[in-house]
Amino acid sequence: MATPLVVSEVFKSFTMHLRDGIKLPVVNDVNFSVASGECVVLGGPSGIGKSSILKMLYGNYAVDAGQILVDHKDRIVDIAHADPRTILDVRRHTLGYVSQFLRTVPRVAALDVVAEPLVARGTDSTEAKDKAAELLAKLNLPRELWGLPPATFSGGEQQRINIARGFITSHRILLLDEPTASLDAVNRRVVVEMIAEKKREGVALLGIFHDEEVREAVADRILDVMQFSPRKAKAA
């Protein structure tokens, strides 16, 4: 499928249970697609719903209405209505995610944290760790840290673990939520090249990048999320 991700007529609101059940609309009538080998960047001001869109696509947030269609194992899965077992299988094999925050099991070494997604897909442990080591070296994480748990690392070091973990697999679709936010200039350039490599491999990427230089370097097109905002509808 040349277009492995299609989002159609998606609506999302939050119910404020501590405010008498008031519904707070987040996005209305979201429609877009991402093609293989394309990097689409979600644009717009903070609080407009960009991260909420990524979380809906990954199955972390339920949707009020609409479809999120993913080409998974040669069949179309609607993430918006899939059962939890199916969503977990899609995450394991088709849909990757790099968030702003690293969440890992305590006391697990950084090398194992990065290798784990490959091991979960059936890759030999030694081969997975070799690939993890390659990525950690590319991201300039000192070798003496590889055997330590990432909870002891700085914010930038943790983010490099996050990026390596997200990029180690061959997912057809990759969601990126501010992957370069905590990085220095050298490692931002490394991530830009890693994104370019994924595009050459035919991966469909959808991301949020507040760093203008990075955004311009990676984006094939920028999707203005303001067009899906309830604020726009009220202004009209």
C-alpha cells in the first residue's frame, strides 16, 4: 500500500468529569494521509491538538468519531475501533512511536532498552544488541553508559535512548513527537539524517517539530492543524 496511513473524519473531545461533565472539543473533522517515503509535519501553535492527534493514531486516546486506517500485515486495520490485542500487534509490527518522554523498566541497561523492540519481533538477542549498539554510537551516547539504566541519564541522553529505540525497527509508519527537543546541534543533525534514511527506506513518518531548522530539513509538507481546530469554527 503506497499510502499506509489514512485519517478520515476524526473528531476528538475530552470530558471534564470534575466540571459537571463539560465536553472540551480538541479537533474536528481531521482528514489527511501519509504516503510511503514521506515525512508530514503537524504544524500550528502549542495546545492546538498536535500531540492529541499522534496519541489517537497510536491508540492511546479514543476518538469520538472517524477512522484511522493502517495497512497492517496486508490488511487494513481501523485503529479507532480496533480491540486492544490488535492495537498491540499493530504497534509491535507496523506503527512505531517516539515520544518526548522515556518510560522504561527500572534497572534495565540502556542497550537492552534499545534492543527490546527487535527482540519482541523475534530477532536474535545478540543481533538486536549489535543493532542497538550501532544506533547508540551513531547518536554519540558514550559507551560507558550503555550498561547503565537510562533513569540515571540526563534529559538529552534519555532522548537519544528514546530515538534509538524508536528507530531500531522496520516499522512501516513512524510517529515522532518532538524527537529533537532535548538534543544539541550535533545530535539534531544526526536525527535529521536518520529521518532521511527512513524516508529512503519507504517509511511513512508523521511528526511534531517545534525546532524550525529541523522542521524545514525533514518536512515534505506541513499540515496546519489549525484547520481542524474548534477555535477556527467558532471564529467563523
